[in-house]
Amino acid sequence: MLGICGGFYMRNTSFGSHLGNKLFAAYKAFQKGKLENYKLVLIVRDDLGMSRGKIAAQCSHASVMAYKNATLYNPEAAQLWEAYAQAKVVLKTDNEKSLLALYEAAKTNGICASLVCDAGRTEVASGSKTVIAIGPGPKDAIDKITGHLKLL
């Protein structure tokens, strides 16, 4: 009886539904032989001299954008990323040119990418390209694009 009540509770709550979706995504991946690690990489422009708080805010914008894009354009990657603990890595690059090159490389390789342009209300000029998010996607595919970058 406890199992039946527990199952009913889990199935009819937000938590239970969310957990069920994660488990189902992992099961689908296992069936397709696609059981691999998924991650999201955030790449910050190091030349802008942003404070830690500004970097945190820009990375938050990038994470939300990346997740929304993935749910729209690659829902399977979004589900698998959720199922694998939502791994995130923050890296740095030297300038806008290299940031945009990484953005284009991700798009060319079929990986979701999101670009954050600042509103210019605090530390950087309006329209400054501050951070990109690559993924969520397969770890190996993202590492081919970002593996040479250093941690922030």
C-alpha cells in the first residue's frame, strides 16, 4: 500500500514529474546508445575587466538563454543535461574576436550557442559582447571547441 501511495504522490507532484522526466530522458539515451556526459560551457571575455559580481550576472544570463534555446531547438540535449546533474564550466577568452569565433564554431558544429550583449547600465559599454554559452550538449563535442581555453 505504501508503494502505491508513494507512486501516486510522485506522479502527481511537480517534483515527481520532474524526476520522472529526468529518468525517462536517461532511459531513452541508454536505449539509443547515447549514454554520454552532457555539459554547458560559459566563456567570459577576460579583457573587459568585469567585477566578479558582473561576471556572475552575465553568466547567469547566458545560462538561462542557453537552457531556453536548448529546450526549443534541442530538447533531447536539454533533458539529458538535466539528467546528468546540469554540469557547468566557466572558461575565459582574451577578446571579442575569439569569443565570436567560438560562438560560430559551436553553431557550425550543430551545438546550441547563446551570446550575451550587455545593456551598458553598469560596468561595460552598451552592446558589449560579454559571455557566450555553448551547450548544453555532449561533453566530447563541446571539448573539441573549448578544450584549449583556461578556467576563469
